[in-house]
Amino acid sequence: MTRDKRRTTRINADFDAYVTVGDVVLPVATKNISLKGALLDGCDECLVGTTCELNIPLAPNIRIVVEGDVVRAGDNEIAMIFREMDDLSFASLHRLVQLNASDPEAIDEELKHFSQRG
């Protein structure tokens, strides 16, 4: 029996976004997103192991900006795991996932597990 290794709730999300790799900014679209990562359409130039920055504009003065690594790439999509973001980006991401999750209370439970792992 195979187990899903994901321990975070993923939501379907269709946002226009941008990935910055070095000095290159590439348009992408989010397919799904969690507190720990995202699946993105686009970014053929992104290879596994690439460090990049994901920028998701939500409103004129609200955006999620997160640094992460590409952990899977192919068929014009990449999976990105998040490593670092500022407090405002995290608050926006948390709220976005919570508002769109089928079980919003589960999101806060996931946060407890993140903080326990350090």
C-alpha cells in the first residue's frame, strides 16, 4: 500500500504568479498550494534543485512572496517546496489556504506540527 507523503492540506488555486530564477522573471500559474509548497504551470527553465522565488499578487498591495526549491519538474509544471517567507506573506498564505480548505480547522492543526518539528 502506498501512502501519500503529504502532511499538509493542498487547495486548488488558479492564480497568475511569477517565478524569479536568478535575474530571470517567468510567468507561471498556480495549480495548487499549501503552507509548505505549490504546484505551478509553466517554468520550463526551472530544473530540480533550482532555488527560486515565487511571487503571487493577490491584490494591489497584497502579495505572497516565498523562497523555495524546485523538487519536481516536467511536462511544463514544477513542484516547489517553500523554505522562507516573511510574516506578512505567511499570514496571507495561511489565510488563503484556510479560506479555501474543505476542513479549515485542519490548517491550524498542521501549524502545530510544523512548530513541534522546529
